[in-house]
Amino acid sequence: MTVALLLVGIAGSFFGAALPPWGFPGHRTVCEIAWRELTPEARAEVRRLTQARDEFDTFAESCVWADWTQAKAIHNAHWVNLQPGGPEVTMADCPTDCVLRHLETQIDSLRRTTNSDAVRARALMFVGHFVGDIHTPLHVAYGHDRGGNNHEIEGLGPDVDDLHGVWDSYITRDQRGQWRRFGQALHEDINPVDRTLWAESDPLVWANESFRVVEDYVYENLEGPGKSRLGAGYVEENRRTVERQLKKAGARLGALLNEVLTTP
């Protein structure tokens, strides 16, 4: 099955400036894939914690919360800033206010059954969101151009004017109302061997994979650091890579939640 392109996004730039919440379908898609990966025990606990918040009908819908203003006041930095051509990502690249550190903290909060349901439900929403962000290439990218926000783009229409917007917004434009169906299609397309290999990894591996996408694909054929003109070919050339990142994010999130929420 050929599926339209969709990429995980956020509602803020690398330095906190507000952007339209177009990326919400991407986060919902990742969490829809994860939901389909859950064991019965983990699924029951995810459902219970989601209902404890009384804000969202489903787990997938709750995965957008981390981009809301109240959540941003808790964890604003959903990215890792790096230098072009740098070595592999390590925790040394991630100061206190960084998505990798935030994910660690929230996994711990979710795991602790002595925490209140309110605390664990909030942690669940953060975990779902942050796993998606780490798999978004321009969230593990160059600090000098603010994850592509400072790289101007023309040629794709009036709705996008920078590289971050191309990956966060333009390529997802046809999927905004179809995230559940898209998530199902991607889930059905996951190879069992890939599923096993993806699950046997950790967030640093995920971040390094995203950075390799940035180094190998995102800036390919772009003029820089100024304005670049892009066409449909750029989108098509990156289609498979983006779909794979979404599948990885969903499968890994599912495996993570199964491990954290399953009784030993």
C-alpha cells in the first residue's frame, strides 16, 4: 500500500516561537501506531490513565498536549541542538532543558506506581509526545539555523516559507483529518523483523538516526544558508524516509509502554 507522507511535528520552533498546531496529526499518528502495538495489560493502563485526565477521548489524541501552553511551561525544549558534521549524539549534547532529558524524567514518573494517577497521566502524555519529537529529523538538528527555521524556502506555495515548515507542515498537508487511518496503514506496513530490531534500541539511538537523516537527506540539493527553491521532487525523494521514521516512532513507543506498564 502506498501511503501519503506525514511527519511528526510540534507547535513551536526550536526557540519557543509559536507556530500553528499543524503537527498535531503527526503526533496522533505515532501514538495510534503505538496503541496498536500495546499488550492487553499495557493498553488497559494507558486507557485508564488517559481517562483520569478527562481531557481526551483517546491516547492518540492526548499526545498533542505537550505542545499546549501549560505543558510548554513545564518542558519547553523539544529538541537537541548540534553542529553540522558532528560526531554521534551523546547525552553531553543534551543540557538539562532538552528532549532526551525530559523523556528520561517522564519515563521515570510514569513507571513509579506510587505516583498519583494525575502525575502518571501527565507523564504518559509527555512520553508519547517526546518519542515522536526525537524521531522528527529537524528536532535533532543544527542549532545555527534553529532546526531549519532560519533556512528560507520558496517554490512550495504560500503556506510554507522555511525548511522547518516543509518537514513539519507542508508534507503533512493532505493528512490532517486522516491520522487514524494513516496510522493504521503504517502499522500494517511494519515488517516483523524491523519491529524487533527497532524495539532493541534506546533514545540515543533514535536521536542519532534522526541526525543522520538531517545530515544525509534534509539539506540535500538545498542552497544555504539563505533562501532555497524546492519542488515536488524534494518531497517525493524523502517520502520513504519519513514514513519509516513514523513507523519507528510508533513501534518504539509501543514497546516502551509495554515495558514500563507491564507488571513484572
